[in-house]
Amino acid sequence: MDKHTTTAGELLDLVGGASNVTSVANCISRLRLGIADPGRVRSQSIKDHPAVMGVVEDDTYQIVLGPAAVNQVAEAFSRQVEQARAATAAEPPADGGEDGSGGDAEALAARGAALKAAQKERNATKGKLFIRKIANIFVPLIPALIACGVIAGVGGVINSLALSTGSTALAGIVPTTTALAQGFMSLIAVFVGYNAAKEFGGTPVLGGAVAAIVVYPGVVNITHTLFGELKPSQGGVLGALGAAVLCAWLERWVRRWVPDALQVLLVPTLAVALSGLVALMFLMPLAGVVAGGIGDGATWLLGHAGAGAGVVLGGLFSSLVMLGLHQALIPIHTTLIEQQGYSALYPILAMAGGGQAGAALAVYFRARRNASLRRTIKSALPTCVLGVSEPVIYGVTLPLVRPFITAGVGAAVGGGLVGLFSQLGVTTGSTAIGPAGLVLVPLLDGSKGIGPAALIYTGAWLVSVAVACAVTYFWGFSRTMLAELDTDPVEKEPVASGSTSRRAAQSAKDAPEPADSMGTS
């Protein structure tokens, strides 16, 4: 039995067994579970598990495992849940509940449902639900964006070597790497349409079909439009998103009026035809204007006020994550990557991880006698360097409040540096979204190529770490906080129940849903 299967089995037991799991899903770094009765979940034991980086309790129970393990653990977890349910179904029914008391089981189920409903209600604001839907459309595309970004980076290096050496052999490789990198990007609108229809209650393939109109080369032959000539991919992912959402709405509306005998024929036909016509006449031109505005706006902002924009965006990004507003940026990044080949905003936002790492490092130096806290930081810092900052945020900086703020100061300085170079004409961008930290380096590109972009990003990220560490070390603690932190909680039990510990526990309990790393969850 491999370690991921073992981890899955242990976590399944800690969440209350297969009977307590209503759904299993995962994103780039988290196992997301639907829980029937939260009272049966042993959260502290899960947090203490060596494979777990953190826990977030929202409308789903989210266990942070990191990008390296989450897919394998999720697969093993789902398999074990199915096996346990099959075994339970094969057993003869017993009187009462699992504990022999039907009344107790019903009471537990009712209590669990009430807790789950209350938690869901707190997070079910219209704005947050809409942003979450948009994120659910784009987040599944991240693995392909990463793969194509890495291949594009390799192709760029090969092309540079071919030009500098005059090697025909290297030059012959470039078309292959271009095809591998650009194949997905040329059809990304179709995938967005597929996911959008699925998320908004329509048939996914119909969403993909109407989104394919956006990238169809033959649209140049359509001359009878209200806004002039059309171009393939005009409006890009934004046009595809709008067309697919409209298609899903039309499909549901048409289904209510068409007789059952004709639904198979008429519902998909009318949904695609009507939404496709609206896309051609209105959505593609309108989305083209919006997408062009996003690209031109980002270029103008970084070209004229890059340093200031970098300070604001870098410094505030962790706070956006706390509020769940970061997910609204995903379509913007995707549009920039589709238009320009990279998002110049993403590396600036990635400075937030450097700030968190620096702040945690300062806490480590200050809390010399707190072995427990230093152990937490030692285990969380490597994942932060590799782009997963939640263990540091929720285990260290956010519960202490001040270090979370000073982490933003470091991130602001790093973001300002990246923005300053953009203002000077050397733009740094990311060809994919999702990864952060130093893992982002192979995915970088820019106006001067991957070399300068990698140097600027790495240097700015290290500056974020250094500034956040220094600011946190000198101004990140009050005297009372420092006295409580720099004490071994095992030796002095009253300190463990003091204000800092209470603040940490309450902050972790009340923290809103964060993003996976850079917020692509």
C-alpha cells in the first residue's frame, strides 16, 4: 500500500467514515469533502496529520494536502469511500442506527445538517456565489495552462538558442513546441464554454458548441452584423463565456415550452441557434471591446504607473484572498494570456507569497523558545516557497494579525519592483495561472524574454521575503505578544490559553474560504 492510499484511509477514518462523506472533489492543492455531520469530524487530529498542511471549514470541508499529493490522495479517498459503501450495502440491515439507536442517529444527522446549513448560509452571498461559479469554470483549465506554459517556455529558450547559434536543427524543433503549446490555447474558448454551461445548469457539450463559434475561422465571411466585420476569436474567452451562459439559460427556458416528444430535436437546436446568433451579432463584438480594454488597460497601467500599481496589487492581494475576491481576477488573467501570451499582473500578485514567507521567518526568529510554533513554521515554509502559502497564512501570520499585515508590506515592495521594471519597458508576465513562489519561474515570459523576466521576478520575490522579514521582526509584535510567543507552551500551560492562542484559534475558525495558493481554487 503506497503512502497516498494510507493517507486517504487515515483521513477517511478521521472525517467519520464513508457514511459521513456526501461528496469528494479536489482542486490544485485541496481535498474538498461534503460532510453529513460535522460533529463526527476530528478536525484537530486531521490538522495534526503529517500529510496535512491545513484545514478550511466552509460549505465543504477542505483539507490542504499540496499539489504534489492531492490528486493521488483524492483518487484513493474516492475509491475507499466507494468500497466502504459497497460493503455496507451488501450487509443485512440492522435495527436502529449505527450505534443501535435510531433516535440518536437521527439526532446526529439533524445536528449535522443544521451545522452545515448554517455554515453554507454564511458563505452564500450572491456576489461570492457568482465569483465561485466563475472560478469553477476556469480552475479546471489550470493544469492545461501550466503544461502549455512550460512547453512554450522551453520552446522560447530553444528558439533563442537557434537564433543565436544559427542551428537549423534547433530551428526545426520550434514549430513542434509551438504546436504543443498553442493547440490548447487556440481552443480554450471551447473548454470555457463547456465548463460554463455545466456550471450554469445547461448541457456542457452545447456550451462547447456555441463557444466554438467564437473561434471558427469562417466568421470572417459573415458580413451582415451590427458592428462591422467579425474576426476569429474576437472576444475570446469572455465571448465564449457569455455565449455559453446564454445557451444554458435558453436551453432551460425552451425545455419548459417544447413538448416532450420534440425535446430531443428542438431543445438543443434552438438553444445553439439562438445563443449562437446573439453571440455573432452582439456578444463577440462587445466582448472584443471588453477584452481589448483589459489588455490595453493593463498595458497602460503598468507602462505609466507600474510601480504604484505593483505596490497596491502586491500589498493587498492576500487580503483579497481572505475576502474571496481574488477569484474574480481569473478571467482577467486568462484574457491577458490569450491576447498577449502572458499575464503581466500575475507575477505582481505572486509577491504575496514572498511576503508571507518573510513574515513567518521573522516569527520563527522571534519565538526561539516556542518549539511547537517553530516546528509549524519549519514544515510550512518549504511549501510557501513552492507556492502554497495557506499553511503559513492560517497557521502563523493570520492568527497573529500583525505579521499578516507586515507580510503585505513586503509583498507591496516586491510588487512595486516588478511594476517599476514594467514601467521602464521590461515587462514580466506569467504564461499560466495557478503556480506561485519559485515554482512560477519556468512559466515566466515578458517583453524581453524569459531570462530577464526570471531575474526580475526572482529578485523581487526575494526582496519581498527580506522586507517582510525585517518589518515583521521589528514592528510585527507588541511586547505582550512577544512575551507570549517566545515561551514554550508545554512548559507554561497558562500561556497556551492566553490571548494569542485564543486569537489564533478564533481566527482559524472564522477565516473565510481562501484560494489555492494564488487563488485558483
